Amino acid sequence: MGVSASQLNKFLFVKLPSAFLCGVRVKSIDEAKCVTSVKFRWINQNPFNSMYFAVQAMAAELSTGALVINHINNSGKKVSMLVASNKAVFTKKAVGRITFTCNDGDKIRSAIQETIRTGEGVTCWMTSIAVNEKGEQVSVMDFEWTLKAK
């Protein structure tokens, strides 16, 4: 059984308090996708009256990383995970509630199965797409996860 949104939000509070204080939350997670969100507020603003890019990066990374955690947990094996690199494109000011969606569950499951099968390190690029309340894309972030079976 995978991890739940409430378990991940408790994890945020304990292990990633800056993300929790900025309002980043997991809304839903399943085998295929993870959805996170954060609302533009005083604590996560930049001088241009929109959400600070690093807050967007925290929410986007969580949408990918939560899927990694979920699939590692489901594998029953010990697998280390680490972000090796990331890329971001910002297309619109992030104001209001921003929702981040990663649909790469199948991709990360395959990568985890490969590292378990071979014992070698594996990398996997995962994408998180952010939209505002109107459904307009505000950013796209890609994270390269490295995985290695222990």
C-alpha cells in the first residue's frame, strides 16, 4: 500500500518545515500521479507581487518526490533517492492557488524496478506542471532523480 496525502503532509511538517510554513501541501497521490498545491500569501511572495520561484520549486519537487517515495515504499526494497538537477520555465505570474501535477508514476516505477533488478544507479527525469485557478499554466519544472538500490 502506498503513502497517503496526510502522511506526506505530516512528513512535510517534521522534515521540511519551510515548505510547510510556506503552505505547500499534497492534495492527492496514487500510482500514476501526485498533485500538490500552494496558495500565494505574504510569507511566500517575491517583490513582484507573485509567488517566489523557490516556493514553486518546493511544491513541484514534492509532486515528483512523493511519487518516488510512494513507489519505493510499494517495492518493499531499500532505494536511495536524490535530485541531481532540475530545470524550470516560468510562463505567467503565480498568484492565487497554484496546483502542481506530476503524471510520471509509470516512469518512476520502471526506474525503481531497474535499479532493484540491476543494482546499478538509475536516473529518471520527472515533470511537474503548475496551473493557476483559471487552469492557465504558470510554470513547468523538470527534476532529474537518481535512484540506487541499497
